[in-house]
Amino acid sequence: MGKMKFVPSDALVDDVWGKVGTPERDAMEAQLKEEVHAYFVGEAIKNARLKQNLTQEELGERIGVKRSQICKLESGKSSMTLSTMSRIFQALGITTATLDLGMAGKVALW
């Protein structure tokens, strides 16, 4: 059996995404962060929909989109506008939402 070479995961990430602070790395980290946020919002939509025993098709009908669009939003594979997010959460009976801007305070979204 041959000798195994272990590579630290940081070195592998640097090889694939570029070194920390480079434009390539910054872009990849920004994209990853956006995808993670989309996933968590999608999970919140899915959980709220399931608690109400709604199908994706029924939720789509409530806001005027096809089931496939709801599927994409729930899986985080599609970004959504604030107005779409508002329509979805209002259709699910979530009547208020705020955006926490840290030191700048909170903003009511709807």
C-alpha cells in the first residue's frame, strides 16, 4: 500500500476558491452566504406550509405562481424578491416581519 498524503482542508479550500482576501475567494464566499440564506428562508417557508397542511401547488395558487416556483424557493435554488417573500408569508398567515439591520435598528417589512 502506498503512502497517504494528508492535506489540511484550509489548503484545499485555498486551492479551489483562492486565497483569503482575493476577489475570487470573496465572490465565492458571498455566493455561498447567499445560498445558505436562501436555504434557510426556503426551509422556513416549507415548515410553515407543512404546518398548515398545504401542498406546494395550493401555496402557489394563493400567490399566483406555479408549484415548480414554490419548489425552487423552498429548496433555496431560486432567489426571491422582497415582494415575493411578502406575498408568500402573508399567504401563510405570517402578518408581520422585521429586518434586523444591527446598529441601524430594525425595519418593518410588512
